[in-house]
Amino acid sequence: MTVTAQNLRTTMKKNEDKAEGRNVATLNSIERDIKGVWYSRKLDLYGNILDEISYEDKIYRGGEKENKWKPRTNNNKASRSKSTYTPTPEERIASNINQLKKKTWKLTIANIEDMNTFTTVTMGDVDFYNLFSSKRNDKDKNELYIANQLSESEWQLLKGKTNLKYKKEKDRRYLNNNEEEKTLRKKIINILIEQASSMIAKIEESFVREERTFKSISAHNQAIKRELASRINSLLSGKSPDNIENAYSAFSKFIENLKNLSEAYEGDFKYIAVLEFQENGRPHFHMLSNLKYLEQSKLQDKWGHGIAHISSLNSISRPGLHISKKDNLKAKATKLSNYLCEEISETRKDSRTKNRKILLRSNDLLKQPLEVITPELQRQVDQYVFSNSVGVDWESGLIEGKGEYSKSSNIKRRVMEDSNLYSMIEQRAGQLLDKILEIAEKLNSDIITKDIYYQAKHELFYNDQEYMPATVAA
């Protein structure tokens, strides 16, 4: 495929409006399209983490994949012929899961410095009838089991009701203010107060945390009743909780609602989210974002389809995820990345996620992991590592390659004190792209040729003015 100066200018203009990480990707694309690339070493740079991957055999990065099982050519290089091998559905799923985990892990670490909170939102019951009529797996809903305390006529009144609060205008979703429904509302609240002791304890804790004071015991009890009703409402959803279309639609609306809270984050709203399923099969989303900490009730209102939790990244205590103030940035990033990736395998195997994204993100606003294969940029990385005495944090040993195109490799991971190297490499890639356009303009060439590409490298990295293109593209 021919690389034109006009296409390159357009791409670089788009890169300016996006977060860092696009210039290196653009450069890799040019290397592949202009000359192809043989390499045996690759550097993955994301945030303050650098992975050096060394391969036993060279890898060809070009228009066609190298198939190591094909016959060798006369010069003993592996043939670059396309393979006729077709992966099985199971192999495709396994490959997709592996790539998705890597992408989620790297994106999380690359952007952790910009993130503030961790949020989970879950699809709840459609109405009070569904909520109260059968026992659930999770603890809170077991406490809300009241089926044996309501009459059949009271059950019928609950169908379609999604709010216990009083509303002046008649609305089928609310328990309205006629005598029958008013009596049912009081009865339900009293039952819940008796049964939901754990929820009341949490409400009391929130009063202490917010330093709320009350004029009397009666005012204190009324506040508990109102808060309890609000929290019970939060278990409900206006959409069918098991329908995956509804879950995606609700989450998309949730993101739009949060974007409107301009005071709740600085600049643009950035997020990384993954879809998972509870034991009962209902969808929920884990989200890492730059949203500042919100009151639970405000977050609940923005979600509106079930339970919502929010935690500051300074302190999180959930099953499988514990972050304390003592954890440094690397520890937080590692724990959050592992937590987000934990259920990806099971989620992807669920038939409901076929042809659907389970990694959701504000793509243009997120820093992208850098795949550094350009030799000149690799030397820049090596100089930085040497000058700053960045040691090896972890080494994999030999990893045996499996599959049609895989190679045996070794990984060395380095952890730097900051992400300055990331910004420097992205900047240098941008300078090389600018230099390519500059030389193309001097030569009045709209085609980016191999000579133009090498001339740009020499001027930027070797300061060699003697190298000049032999020909000018027509």
C-alpha cells in the first residue's frame, strides 16, 4: 500500500486531537507499508513500565505473516507466504481473550496516573415484585425477602412499581398516595427496617462520616427511613436485568450522564470499563475513571438501573481487591489491572458477548501503549535506561512459542520512577514523522518513498547530511 504525504498529514492532524501514543503507531504503520520490518526485539512501553521482548527467531512485520511451518526460501529465511491454516473457534476465542487481557492490562497501567475512582454498576430487578418475590444469592437481597408477609392483592399492587417515594401526580411506577398504596408503602418500609439491619448500620455509618446531626431521635429515625427507601429503590432497574442489549444501553446512558457532571472531573471524562456477569447471570460493569468521588446517592441517581458503588483509588476494600493508602502507583496499577482482567475469560465465553466489545473506553482520550520496533527509537530507550540506571524488575525466562506464527521469547520488565520515557519516545516519533513530511515537501513528492524515509532518519538521528534520495517519486 502506497504511503502519501497527504494521508500522513491527515493522520498526524488527527493524532494532535488525541491522547499520546498515536505517533509511534503511525510510524510502525509506515515501516510496515514502505519496507516491511524484520525484528528480533520489541519494546512495549506503557506508563512507567517497559517490557523488552527478545525473540529467538526474527519476526517479519509486513503485509503478510510469516508462517514458520512453511518451507524455507533459498537464503534459509522463513517463507512469508500466507498460510492456508484456519484456526478453530476455540483457538480464535483463546487468542481474542489473551489479546484483550493484554490490552486491558496495558491501558490501565498507561493511564493510572490520570484516574481517581473505581466504580461498579449492576443491573437490578425490574420492579419491586421481582425484587421481593424470590430469594437471591447475594446477602442484601436475601435480607429483603418479604414474600410471606404480603397478601396476594398487595403483591399485585407491586407489579410495575419502581419507587417507594410519594409523588403528587399519579404515576404507575410509584406507590401513590391513595389509602391502599399509602398503607402498603408504610408496611413495606416497616418490614425492611426490621429485616435490613445491615443496611441500616451502613446508613448510620454514613451519617457519622458526613457529620450529620439531628434535632431529635424522631428526626434521626425519619432520616433513616428516607435513606433506606432510597437504597431499596437503588436495587431496581427500569430495564430487563438479564438482557445484554439493555445493559449496554444503560451503561452508555450512564457515561453520558457522568459527562454532564463537568465539576466532577478535570478536562475530558476518561474511563476504562469491562463487562462481567454475576453468579445469577446479570451484567455489571467495573469502571476506572478520572471521576472525582461522588456521594453514593448522586452516583446512584446517574446510574438508575440497580446498585452502584464508588471507591477512591486511595482506599478500596472489596472481595478480591484491596488497596490502601500505603500502596504506591505501581501496586495500585497492578492490583486494578489484575482485577479488571480476572473475569475476562469467562465473560468472553458467554454467548451473549459474541461480536460485542467487553472492554469499553474513552479511546481518543486515553494514552495508548507504545510498541517500539524502530531501531533508532529503541536506541533512545536503551540510552535512557542506561543513564537512569533502571534495573530489571522481573524476567520471564524462555517462553516457548505455541501456535502457527508464534516465536519463543524472553521478557524483561523494568519499572521507572515516572512516565517521562513514554512521553519522550512519543515525541521523537512525532519529530521523525514531521521530518519525513519536510523532506517530501522539499522534493515536491506526494509519495513517501524508502529513500525519503531513510533520509529523515539520518537527519534526525545521525545528523548525516550527505545521505540524499537517489530518485524523486513521480
